[in-house]
Amino acid sequence: QVQLVESGGGLVQAGDSLRLSCAASGLTVSKLAMAWFRQFPGKEREFVAAISRSAGYTRYADSVEGRFTISKDNAKNTVYLQLNSLKPEDTAVYYCAGRLGTGDYPYWGQGTQVTVSS
């Protein structure tokens, strides 16, 4: 059974940085394509960033390009999302997700809250 557990969220001020972690168990992240999504209150989840199984390819939403960085640490079986230059509009619950192939993400974490004050 694959489990993903996020951590690292919190309350910060605009311009600050945070690093979110997503610890995996039941499967190694080297076998998974991973992604981060976020959900604003009353909205659908939206894509933030993705990284391929080999970590050789990354992709970002336009709204976070240049500010956020997704990475993998296979030794720690963990995926990270570095959030820099945070803005109040980045306030959301952030979720990590994983998949073995292509298409939908079947594996999801429980989410971690990021709140950015102005």
C-alpha cells in the first residue's frame, strides 16, 4: 500500500520561503512520477509542479514558475517542493501525488496548509 505524507506547511509572511516534504512508503519515489497540487477554499485542486520518475524532467504551473522548485531524494524516499518569494495568493492546502505510469494520480497525501500573510 502506497502512502504519502506531507509536512512543512505553516504560516509565513509574503516574500518568505518554505520547503514542503512528501515522504513515501510502500513504493520508492524512483519508480513514481510525482506532483504537487494545491487547493484554494471552495475551488478545485490545481496543478503546481511535477517531476518525472528519473527526475530528469520537471514542469510547473505558470503561476509558480521561477519561484517554486520540485525535487526528489531517492535515498530519503521523499519529494520536496521549495517555495520561494511566497505571495498571499499562494495560500492553499498543498497535496503531493504519485503515479506509476501516465494519466491520473492514484496516490495522494492528506495535504499540508500553507498560509501567506501580507
